[in-house]
Amino acid sequence: MARRDYEDDPNAPKPNSLVPAASVVVVDAAGRILLQRRTDNGLWALPGGKMELGESLADCGIRETLEETGIDVEITAIVGTYTNPGHVFAYDDGEVRQEFSICLLARPTGGRLRVSDESHEVAWFEAGEVDGLPMVSSIRKRINDWRSGHGPAIR
């Protein structure tokens, strides 16, 4: 399913859904960050996705990271909350989702890098390498909030 992000765009379609989601900044012992290249928009992103009934936010982040990257993680902190009503994701099935994401910090505990039906490339990057990668601004905000180390961001 294709996805298009709109952020503070007056021509964006109006949202018709709001879904709690988790994104995860996974940092290994060498300080590298785990990213995936999404199949729905071709851009680099943090692992993450919508929360399912019966799971906690931490469980959601752990599950989504494993499904999308092959890496098992332990959640260690919260990077921030991201609820900009001007940021919407339009899917080709007609859903237009308003952003509601809590970004978690995690460390890897096992697994092996692998792609999924949601990612066609998965890799570890040095923090400085991330700046040149194509990604939507909301993902870049989360990564910059983690790098700034100023505690949880509320956006």
C-alpha cells in the first residue's frame, strides 16, 4: 500500500483516522542507529507502526522492530511524543491518518538484520551518516530529538 506524508501542508487531505503508534530509535553499543528503507514511500525511517489491541506501547515497539528489521530490542526510554494534527499520512486505500506516535529508545538484544514486506533495506548507520539520507521531516525530528539528549520532546 502506498503512503504519502503531508506536514503542515494546506493542500493535505483531511484526516479520517487516529491510530496510536510507536516508533523506535534503536542504538547499538557502538552508537549506531537502526533504520529501514520503507516499501510504501522508498524513504529511510525508524522501525515502528500501529499499536494493536491487547499490547502495551513498549510491546508494540518491540514487535514492530522485530517484524520490520529482524532485531530483538529492549525498550530503555522515551524519546518523545509526536501528535502534530498538521501531519497526516494518506494511504491509497483512502485512509488519511493523523499523526499520533510515541518514539521510544531501545537497545538491541539479539536477532539478525532482515527485510520484511514493509522494508526493502535495513541497516545500521553512524549518527553523522543519517543527515544525508532521504526521509520525511517527522522522522528526522525524532532522530534529532534523540541526538540532542534534552529529554523527552512533546510535539
